[in-house]
Amino acid sequence: MLVVMKIDASKSEIDAVKTKIESLGYSAHEIPGAERVAIGITGNKGKLDKNLFMGMPGVIDAISVSKPYKLVSREVKPDNTEIRLGDEIIGGKELTIIAGPCSVESREQILEMAEMLTSVGVKFLRGGAYKPRTSPYAFQGLKKEALTYLSEVRRKTGMKIVTEVKDVATLPYVAEVADVLQIGARNMQNFSLLEAVGSLKHPVLLKRGISSTIEEFLMAAEYIVNQGNYNVILCERGIRTFETATRFTLDLNAVPVVKHLSHLPIIVDPSHGIGLWDGVSSMSMASIAAGADGLIIEVHKNPETALSDGYQSLKPEKFKVLINKLKQIAEVMDRSLSLTKN
Ligand code: PEP
Ligand code: MN
């Protein structure tokens, strides 16, 4: 249920509603809106009687939420969520561009890549330190060593770091370096990990599970938000279908559908979505045209020798060409790319 407060409701009226919700044994989530505050209720098993709240001072309405996910739904919060990270806003008019190699492979590699991306104006660097790989024999990442390199890059270039957190045990180290904590597709339903990142303030980039429905995806986001962390960025990264010509099937339908169902920002990962470097530019442009709030793209100087995902990585020259095309697509969508002005 959602208790909607009057525009001029006072703090004490809002607090009284929250106290009542908690005294009933449920959790209260204050959701600030553009015009008025609403208070989401979770933890109830059955339907709540709206009359529990309707008579209270400052309350204008109490409505039941039809979706299984509550706090991430647009029913509960009609305005888009904009995530603030320093001067950056994710989910606003400007599109977030995250780029970098699949994995951090060496100090030189990640520093060189960060410099190249900075020269193009990219503000967010991706690079895996802990890599959850399908095969236990595949490169598992440089782990803590990679975190020290990412931390150096952050210090030297001012880029914001997006890196994956694989499990609860390593979360404290990763959270020290990461500006944005990435939860990989294979961990989308790792509920203890979702709860653990939910108890932090870091923005979380939640990737859609390989075989997850949009509803399951939003339920996973609900786990994070339910712990108090509203800074969730959803990421469509392709799902498994019968098609074998591409690595996954990028489900661009998810962009408008998620935008309709949820207030959270959604970005697209075309690199994993198609899995073939020469399709990445087309799918990046299509993602922006579909209304995505940004992109996460794998870029590697020598894709042929990459330790992971080289076949889907763009070379720097191709990436630069793509950025220029994206600027034009963004304009059509009445948006622009968030890049540093060089
Ligand atoms: C990645 O971003 O390199 C990655 C492993 O992505 P996903 O979890 O979407 O497969
Ligand atoms: Mn990858």
C-alpha cells in the first residue's frame, strides 16, 4: 500500500503515519516526489485496509499497489529517479556513458585505457577485478591487485569507477574503490548480495539475469531498494533465446517496458547483448533511440589478446566514431551525452 500525503503535509504528520505503519509491524518507506511525499508500506502479507490511514491528518489517499514489486514501481513513485554521484546525474536528461575493458588486466592497460577514454570525455570507467566466469578455468580477474589499479586511475584521472562485486565476502574491498557497484547477470538473484549492497549508499548497476523476466529483474531491484538504497541503475544486457548467431539476444523491448513499470533509470550493455564487436555500434545507437538512460560498452586496445570478451570489445578508434554518432542520436531524443568538455 501507498499512503499519499497532502502537498502541505507537515513533517510531524508524515512521521505519525510512519510510526503507525511501524506499530502495525510493517516497514515504512518515505518516497519524496516532485510535489508530495508518499509513504510505501512493505512487509504486510495480505491486503491492508485503507481506512487505517485515511482519517489521519495530512493523508490524502491510501492506494493498494497492484504489482508484486512495490518500491521500484511507477505506481508508488511516478517521477523518474535521478541518481546523484558527485556532479553527475544518472537517469536525467544527460546520458551516462560507461566504457572500458571487460577485465582489468594490468596497471598499464587500465591506465592507458582510462587516459584514452578521458580524452574522449568519458567520465565512467568499467573494468572487472573479480570476474564471475562460466568456466572455472577462465581468467577470474586480478582481484585485489586490480582494485589497487582502479583506485590509482580514480585518483589520477578523476574517472568514476564501475566494477563488479561478485560476493558478500569481497564487498568491503570493492566498495572502497567502486563509485558504482556492478551486480553481474549471474548474480541477479543472489539475494544476500542484493541485500548487502542495499545496505550501502553506493549506486548499484544491476544487470538483468540471463534468463530473467522483466518482472524478476524488477523484483531483484526491489531487494536492494527495500534495504534503503534507492540508487539502483538497471541494465539490460541480453537474454538467452533460441538464437545462436549472437551471444545473447539484446532485449531492447525491456527499455520502454521498464520505463513504463519503474521509475529507476535503465541503461543498456550492447557488448554482452550481441557479443560481436561489429554489431555493438548499431545496438548502442538503437538503445539510445529506444530511450535508454545510458550505455556500458566494452573497449579494448588489443581485443585479439584480451583476457576476457575480446570478440565483443570495440577498439578505441571505433569507439570514438561511435561516440560522435551517439551525440547525434541523443539530440533526436532531446538528450545529450554526459561527457567532459575538452
Ligand atoms: C561484464 O560486464 O563483463 C559481465 C560479466 O557482464 P554480465 O554479468 O552481464 O555477463
Ligand atoms: Mn565482459
